[in-house]
Amino acid sequence: MKYLRKDWSVAFRRADQMKLMNPVPAFPVIAAAVGLAAGGILVAGEAADPVSAAPLPAFPVVIQVDAAKPLGELRPIWRFFGADEPNYATMKNGQKLIAELGELKPQAVYFRAHNLLCTGDGRPALKWGSTNAYSEDARGDPVYDWTILDRIFDTYRARGVRPYAQIGFMPEALSVRPKPYQHHWTPAAKYDEIYTGWAYPPKDYAKWDELVFQWVKHCVERYGRTEVEQWYWEVWNEANIGYWRGTPEEFRKLHDYAIEAVRRALPTARVGGPDCAGHGGQWMRDFLEHCLRGTNHATGRTGTPLDFVSFHAKGAPTYVDGHVRMGIANQLRTIDEGFGMIAAYPELKDKPIIIGESDPEGCAACQGPQLGYRNGTMYSSYTAASFAREQNLADRRGVKFEGALTWAFEFEEQPYFAGFRSLASNGLDKPVLNVFRMFSRMGGRRVAVQSSGEVALDAIMKDGVRSAPDVSALASLDRNRLSILVWHYHDDDVPGPDAAIDLAIGGLLTAQGEAHLTQYRIDEEHSNAFAAWNRLGAPQVPTAGQYATLEKAGRLEPLAAPSLVRVIDGQVKLTFMLPRQAVSLLVLELN
């Protein structure tokens, strides 16, 4: 396929910079820019090396951080991940990546997967997985087999990850329309070809109820009540679109029976939903009304337990004028409307909200030029900018924002950097994973930030980031540790000038003295295995030495060695260059 070898965004950017604009002097000019970035932070008052000039004139940005002005807890909303293909988690690179996710925040990272109850032999394929948890004997009696499911959940738990357990999809023996059952989808096929027998209602709701009960009961016996109480349980995926081939009322019935079964097995289980596509509109309102005030199909009582509410939000990238243009506005508008819809119910005021899939677009296994952002720094800068704005939207709506789940994992036995939305490729971490490593180093309470380069939230939701770039920051203070995440984002994946950051930090508890400073960086030269792979000639069969080099390049990398900076009157002033699509995390530790 034509999208296998290189990320479109990087291919076009390099063509523009190195070939089309000026093929002879391009490399020396870019090397000079890299030299400036590699120099790290300049303490205010120090002069930059005049030979390290940026290829395009940098524009100034003033960022002010007030460590004495807390804004509330910095919730770790980033700690949720998921994928269509559950069986990848038990494979070589899947186990490696699950372990890396668990390292981010041990015992607090959650993983959501489709297809956990699908019939099959456990061999994964694109947008497919199976566990064969349920079948029936010749008499039609249930046969339960937890072997593959246990292998998946054991993989999570052994690596510090917990299940965000999706109850679905329909086993072949229970489906009202079982044939055809397993699909054989490829990126060249129509998306709706995946909707086969697994997507239909059960022929027997009592058997569906008992399947869920036996599964949860088994989990309690295997992992312990206290452990399973920490999990999230929800029913199905995006039942307001093709993933559910029944009526909305039939879904509410499916949901009621499943939740009743979960609570029958574990009365203290954390249950919710509905993980609908988008904010769900009227479909979501009908679901919430049913859970709050409707008649429960399984119990006959009023209402269905709802410990958390979940919906999905996606961006809308396009391919225009030879480059990718991201659609961050679409994602943020969906989140804002979803938050507003839930906030309208007084009963849900204190219910945690999880954006059960929160991504730049909708199909992780699809390929195409409009998806060429995925391997490089466009994805990482988008993620930094969007997660920060999601917290702002939650504050504005006054809702309890629990998390945003990144629907990206890895695809086993595929070409290197094949164009899928993933966190790693063949065991090599992509730049986007390093944003989550940055997030994991932040904690405590958010503190006030102002940036002259920030695009206002309402402007982003209306028009995206299409004129001036968005250069801003998110900051947190945890005792004597101040962390500042700074991004340089634009919707258009085209070259642009660096931002010359003038960072003023005030309100520090230490009035005079020194502080330890480390800056981590994601850009073309740092924390970027994809760029390193391209520099090696994009090998599809890297040598052992090349692989080791790329593996190292995929880790989060400091921009320069840690240093000491002066604190004067409770303030620190720093300057540094931040290239387009770059993300920096500055960690200031006070003595």
C-alpha cells in the first residue's frame, strides 16, 4: 500500500524544506536551527549564539506562570487507553507497550478493548479480536471458557494496568443473526463491513444476563473483590451507530440486563456508560432519562445504576493543498456539548465523566493521506494542546472530569510506521507516547498560566487553529516541584517559524536561591523514533544496532543536561526556542 513507508506530514514538510525551497543550502540551515534547540534553555540575560539562527524569523511569546495562584487539582485525565484488538495486548510488542503504559502511573492506568466476548480462537486481525468466552453445547446449554480473557486481563494486571471492562460484543451462539460472524476487514474496505453477527442483540436475554454474571463472578474469584471494585464496567461501544444492530430500546434492555448482572456478582462494582459515538444528542438524552427515571428492563424497578457517564469525541482532519489539516475544533465542540448535556441533569452533577474515546479522528486501523499526522510530532503537539483545553472545558461547565481515553495502542506484525493511529510501531515508541510520559511527571495542583501566544478557547472551538499558532502552557505545583508543559501547535502540518519563549515564573515559595531545572523535549530531534527511523533510511528490516538506536530515540529525552537556575524575589526567568509542533516539559525543583 502506498502509505506504508513514511508519514505524509513529514514527507511533505521535508520536501518543502530540503528540496523544493532551496535544495543546496537547506541542510546547513536546518542544522543551525537544531543547534539552537539543542542548546536548551537560556537564563534571562544570557545571549544566544549568533550563528544559531532559525531558518525563519522566530516570533516572541511571553508565558507567565504564577505558582502562588492554584486553580484546583490537576486530575490525571490522560491515564486511559484502548484498542479494537484485545489480543494484541498478549503478544510480544503488546506486552511491552502495556508495561510502558503501566509505568506511567502504576495501578491507575486503565485499558478498554472491544471484542472481549466475541467468539473465535483469539487470533487478532484489524478491528477484530476474540476470546471464545461463551459457546453452547448440543443441548443449547452455556459453556464458559475464560482462558483467553484471563490471559488478557492477567497481562494488564501484571504490568500495573487495570481493565476498563467493555461488556461486548455478542457471542455467535447468542446472536439473533449470527451469520456471517467474523469479518475480514482491511483498510481498503468500507468501514461498515465490520458490522457482522457480533453486532446484533441476544436471542435470549436471560443467557446474556448469566454470561455477564459468570464473567464478573469469575473475575472476583480470580483477582479479588477489592481489585475488581477498582475497575470500570460498561456495556458495548457506540450503540448509537452501526456497532449496534438493534433499536435504541433494545440497547437499553441489553444494558439493563448486563448492569444488573454485574451488580449481582459484585454489588459494589463501578458501572456506567454508554460510550456512545460523539455526545450522542437525543440518543444520549434518552439513555440518561432511562437510567435516571425509566423502568429497568431487568429488575422492573425505577432506574439503572450509573456511577460514571461516558461518551466519545473525535477530531476531523482533512487533506488540503498537499498537507494534513487537523480538526481540533470538532473534537473540542463535541466535548463541550457532551459536558453541557450531562451538566443539565442535577442528578449527574457529581458523577465522573470519561470521554471513552478521545482522538484526532475516528478509525485507528484506517490509512490515508488525511491521516498522515500519526507518526510524527503533529500527533504529539495536538495531544498536548487538546488535553489541556479539555480540562478548561470541564472547569467552565462545572463537571467532574475523570478522564479522556486515547484510542491508540499498537498493531502487531505490520510494517514499521505503517500509518495507523498507534502509540508504538513494532516496539518503537512514537512521539505521542512521550506526551503521556510528560503528563505522568505532572501532579499536585494546577496553577495559573497566561500566554501571549495562546489562541482563546472559544476561538479554537469556532475556527480551530488556522491563522496564528497556539503556543501556551499547562502548569502544576506538587510541593517543591513545579512542572510546566509548553506546546507549539497549528492545525496545518506545514513549516512555520519557531516560538521564542520568554517564560516568567513567579510566586515561588523560595524567595532567593537556586532551583534544579530539567527540560524534556519532543521535536524532530528529540524523543522521536520516527524521525530517527527516517534518518536511517526508513529500514523495514532494521539491524540489531539500528533497532537499539531507534528504541532509545523513542524514549522521553531531556533537551540538555539538568542545570541550576537562580531564584530572585521568588521568580525565575527563562528563555528558549520552541519549534513548530514541539512540546516541552520544564521541571523546576526548589531546594
